[in-house]
Amino acid sequence: MAESTTTPPVVRARDDGWGDDRARQAIRVIAEDVRTRTDFGTCEVEVLRPDDMLEFVAIAGNDDANEEMLRRASPFAAMKPALSLGAEYGAWTFVAQEWLTPEASRLLDAYCWIPEIPETGDPDQWRPKDILVARIVDDRGHLRALMYLDEPVSGRRLSPPALRQLATDLQLSLRAVLTAIEREELSQQVRLTEAARAVVRASSSRVGYRDLLARARGHLVTGFNADDLMVHDFAHPSTYASAAAHLPPPLLVPVAAAARRAWSSQSVLLVEAGRVWGDDALHTDHNDALTHHLVDHGVVELVVVPIGAGPEALGMFVLARSVGGARWTESESWAALGIAHDLGRALLSTRARDRELELIAELRRLDAYRSELIRTVSHELKNPLGVIVGHVEMLESLSGMPEQAATSLRALGRSSARLTSVVEDLLLLSRIGNPETPLDRHPVALTPIVDDVLEDEAVHARQVGVALSPPTYNAAGPLTVPGDAKELLRLVANLVNNAIKYSRPGGRVSVALERVGGAVVFTCCDDGIGISEDDRHQLFNEFFRSTNPDALERPGTGLGLAIVARIASRHGGRIDVDSTLGEGTAFRVTLPGA
């Protein structure tokens, strides 16, 4: 029983949305064979599409129905009331016209083509609204198609035994229809799966969003047999297309808005001459302009697929198919939405990566600016400080200086020395923190460096009441590392000076050098005030001062350990800290051995 357009349908469905001509012809051959073998005037096959629409793909024996109804679609829900009223004979169901409820009869009138059959007065006469239909289901029990037999040559209804025999005789024919349907859908799935895999492979590469969309475009054009394709990212003004799929701004804006609505409903928009499927607002407001665009570019249809991730629509791709190309199917719609999800997730990841790279670049610019600012300010301070220190020393050498003035000069000298030390630390930090500053590598023996530092710090240690233990050297040969001797001297000096500074009177500082595998390890330990766990996370940041009140009582700039960390890093080493608040600290610097 074929559908009709003589009565306005309740639901307007898009026609011709399943399979290609080869698949339809295969089912048509089966339908013609069934019609001939069963002595019925008409055999029709409707395929159930993924959008729950039934579409006639084959009509054998009735030229009028074939011309008017082939490729037409209607909602499966319109057939359910009538099917529920019939008598079942295997896969087949017979529904007599007089069994129909008013609602079922109304739906048949709205959606179906009713043949004209003259009344003969025979009580077993085949009536215009009689239905003989077979449900074609797959191995999972899912309905895939319906086959109808109509207008029997005898003009009479079949008896129950005849219906049971018909159900037995046509089992292989129903199976053949199912095979043709599954073969067509499998061929589409293979093609679309390859497109999906190609898109996923393109998205798995660490590329920018522009490269991602450009790569995806080529795979989508091939996978969906499109003549052209536009990819549009809502977050950027860029589109990737030639003229056919490229929408001008007056159309791009409303189509993008419709694509956002389509993402919310997880649907695809189809634009054909005179009709937009899937968005009534777009059809009402822009159908004429879209139709002109199709005609101007020789395009049969545009398919708008929203791209997104989660609830957010991120963009869309628009496929264009020209005259003579394959018509878009509902199976392709579902496959396209699946790819749109994959592409959406990839687009989010790519956007995040691009933002991360931009942030890294900005941080590097800020760091470079900070380093340059420190370097400039330090240089500008160095010369005036040299003048101040020189004049202080000259004034101190004069005889007869009043005591009050001499006291002021000594205070000025101490402050100038501290400020000079800060400037020198800043200049050193700027130099070793610059990746463009080369490291002059030579074999450096660390034992003499440690001895020199301990000798230099001995006076300081005695002044604050801290004992310096003799160094421990644990190695069969020389403890040598490749690097810059001055920087390595500064590393050891800063650690020893820090250990003395943060020790209590009566405390002890010990140092050790040892060979561990291919590395040389320098350890500096104290039993001083220790470092809290929170402070250890920021210990090597420039200008960081401990939150411990005991530590804040001791003078410092917060640059010493930052310099140590930079020097260790420049020499390919690392620094580890083990500390307990109130009990002491151990710094362990590991450097590659020469």
C-alpha cells in the first residue's frame, strides 16, 4: 500500500533518503519476483530509516503507485495503529478494512495511497484499505523494512491456510531483502568509518586548529562523496571551502545559528532547492536565498552538520553535492554526527593546546621583559653605587673626622656594600637565567672549591657561634665535573653561607662530596631552624623569603637559592632538599661527573 500526497500529511518527511540506485534495483528485482510468484498485482518494500521514517525503495506491478510514491517517506508511527489490529501469520500480518479504528483509518488516509477497487458484493472481496504486510527484522529483532502485497489477481482475500503457506513460501525472499539492506548499509559504514578514522588520526596529531580543520576537510570530502565542503569554527572567523559550499555572510550567520540549534537536538540540516529540512525558522526566513545559492553554484543539496563537544556547539561543516551526485541518506546523517563529536573533542583539545602555547609564549615574553628590566636596573645602579662606595672610602681615610660623621659613614658603607651585593646577585641571576648565555664548560675539581669556601666562611661561622665540620670526601679519584668554575664556586658558597646564617649559636654545619655512579654529589647539612613544607615549594623562586619568623630575623634578599638552582640546572644537575622545621636542613646537589 503506497503513500499518497493527495491528502496533506501530518508530518512532512524528506524523501529519497536511503541507499543508492544499485541497492534499490536489487530490492526491486526481489519485489517483482514476489509479486509474480504470489499472484498479487503489487509488491512494495519500505525501508525503515535511522530517523524512524519509512521510505518506499521498490514498488513492483503498479505503474501509477511507482511513479507517484517511489522514494516517498512517512513516519513509521503512522502504520503502528493499523499493524496492531491485524492477525499474524508468521512474519506476515493481515488487517481487514473493517477492523480499522477511526484513528487508524484516518492515518491511512493521511499517509497512504488507496487503490480504487470496485465493489463486487463478494463478502471475501479484497477491500481498498486491506493490508497484507510482512515485518522484515534482523538477527537482533530490530525492524528493518516492511513488504506489502496488494490487489490480488483473484480479487479476493486469502484464507488463513493460504496466508500461512504464503508466509512459509516467502521466507527466503524476506531474507533476501534484509541482505540487500544490510549490504547497502555496510558499504556505507565501511566508507564512513574510513572517513571517521582519518579524521581521528588527523585530530590526534599535535597541530593547531587551522591545520586540524584543513586536514579534516580533505577526509570529509572523500568520505562523504562531496563535491565541496566548508568547515567553519564558531570561535574564529576562518572558513575552509571553495565557492560551492562557501556561504556568504548574509547566509553564514543564520545557518550557523541553525547549526547551534541542530547540535542541541543532535540533528543534521539539509538544504535543497525550495526546502530546508531540520529547521523551520531557517526555511521560513532564508529558503529563497539558499535556493538561489544552490542554483548559482550547480548544487543539488547542502548538508549542514554541527560540530560540538558536550552541550557546546563549536562549529559546523557544510557538504555540497552537485547535480548527478549521490543523494544524502539518513545513515550518512548519523555517521556525520558521530564524526562531528570526534571532531568537536579534537577541536576543544586543539583550542586548549593553542591557548596553552599562547600562554607559554606570553609568559616567556614577560620573563624576558623581567630579565631585561632587572639587567637594566642593575646596570644603572652599579655605577652610582661604585661612586658612593668610592667617596665613602675616601672620606673614611680623612683624619680628624667627627665621631658622629664617622658613624654615619660606616653605616653608609655597610648599606652600600649590601646594595652592591644585591646588584651583583641580580646581574648574575639575569646572566645565568638567560638561555642564550653560553656555559663555558671545562673540567672543574670541586674539592679545592669546597676547601676555599670553608676557609672563607670560617670567620663568619666563628662570629655567629657555628662550628664548621671538616669536609668529607668519598671518592677513589678526583671529584670533577664539567662546567664553569666561578659559577660552581658561587653555588657552594651560597649553600654554605645559608647553612651558617640559618643555624643557631652552638650549631654545626657539615659538607660532603662523593661520587655516586657517574655523578658527583655535594651535600650541605645544618641543624638550624629548618624549613616548613609550604616554604619548600617556593624555596628556589626569586625574592622568596620564608614565612618563618626566625628566618625573617636574618638578613637576606631571597636570591641566593634561586642562583643555586639556576647554576645547578645550567650544569645539567638537580637540587634536592630534606628539612624538618626546628631540626635542620640538608641540601643535596647532583651534577654530572666529568
